[in-house]
Amino acid sequence: MANEREFGWEDVIENDGGAWELLPEGDYSFTVVNFTRGRHPGSAKLPPCNKAVVTLAVQGPSGVVNMDHNLFLHSKCEGLLCAFFTALGMRKHGEQLRMNWPGIVGKTGRCHIAVRTYKKDDGTEGQSNDIKKFLEPEQPVSAATAGQGWTAGAF
């Protein structure tokens, strides 16, 4: 989580963890509510690298659900980074962009969320949501294309 920290023995606690909701697979609108800088220690698929942990407020069927998503700052993941900034409207498809991480907070976009099934430590199955892709913003209707499909004077 973005605000994770170690507690002292005498600290005050209050967060019950909040409600958790499994979203059905589909396309959802989101708002970036936070991001933190982190470090990926390395894995079989990706060497050590910087990562951005973005917290997205996703509009689900029963309300807003917060999701954390890792974006790895590595050339193997450049397409995913481009898709993220394109979804936010901060980059146009095919253009270069200097990543502006502080500028993402408050931006909105759309993404495709899937349901992932996994095996828990106790052997039972669990489910969680994964963001599978960030979607390009829909193109607004321009004055040039708004009138296509009809003929003046024809009813």
C-alpha cells in the first residue's frame, strides 16, 4: 500500500482494512489517487528496476474500489508504460513522452480488469483483480465527422 509503515508498540490503530470487492471482468473508468516510488528486487522475468505503485480509484458496479498497480520502469515494460500515459491523455499514440509521475494524480482513464484465480498458502483457491491493459481514450466527435451519415434536407 502507498502508506505502509512499521508500527511502534504504543501506536494508535484504527483502519479495519475497509471493504474489498471482486470486480467482474470488464472495462472500467478510474482516477489516479496516489503513486509511490518503489524498487522491484528482480524476478525470473524481470531484473531489478524502479517501479511506480499507482493507486487507482476504480468505478465498480457497487461503488468505488481502490486498486494498487505496479508499473515497472524497464524497457521490457515500455509498452505498458506508454499505454498507461496514453490512457490518461498525457501522451498520444506513437509520440515520445518524458514520464511526469507527479502529474498523474487526479488524472482519469479507462482500463480492462480481469479476474485472476490463484492458490492460497493453505491450498484453497482465491480470486483477485488484475489490470490487463490500459485503454486509449475515446476520440471526441469532431465537427468534420459529426455530420457523416446524414444528408442535408433528407428526412
